[in-house]
Amino acid sequence: MPAGNRTVDLLVGAFDLNQRRKFELKNAEGKKVVDLFFKPITRADRKKAQSLSGTEEALDISTQMLCQMAELEDGSKAFASADAPKLQRQLPETVLNEIELFLFGVGEDADMEEAKND
């Protein structure tokens, strides 16, 4: 069987990991603050975020994932890993939840318990 016909190669070739989704973050007055862009999450991304967070706590892992995955329009990283504690301390939880739910592709009407179990 030629290398290009292996099932793993067919699966990997079927998905574009460079395609990004845009999240427009607005402040309480509805004014745009920043656009964040997210590529699809891989299992390796999830494992890296878990390792960097140093805990099994889902909320810490999800914020670390946000710092790892969020990009600006030009493709540069929006956050450093070290930004996770500041985001958790100084950003309203509803805002952080909204961004993280978008990152994980959880619908707007989904509850946080669903997001934690993803």
C-alpha cells in the first residue's frame, strides 16, 4: 500500500489545521476591543496546555489553552502563557468564559458544565 493511501494519511489530509475562526471581543458598551483568531485544537495542543498549567483543574487548563491558541489577525500570539493568571484575576469571568467557549466550539446556549467536560 503506498504511503499516501494509509488511513492515517487520508484522515490527516482531510482536515485543514490552518483554517481560523474569528472571535470579536466587545466591551460592556458594545465597542470592539480586539479580534481573536483560533485554529482547530489538536490533542497535542490540549496535552501541552495541561502540562503548562501544571494541574488537572479544568478552568486553569482552558485558560492556558486560550493563551496558547489565541492569535491576532497577523498570526502572532495574542497572549503569553504567563498571561493566564492575570486573565483569571483581572478579567470578568463571563468574558473569559465567552472566549473559552468559542475556543472550544461550545454553543452559546451550552452550560459551563458541558464545557468543563470537553
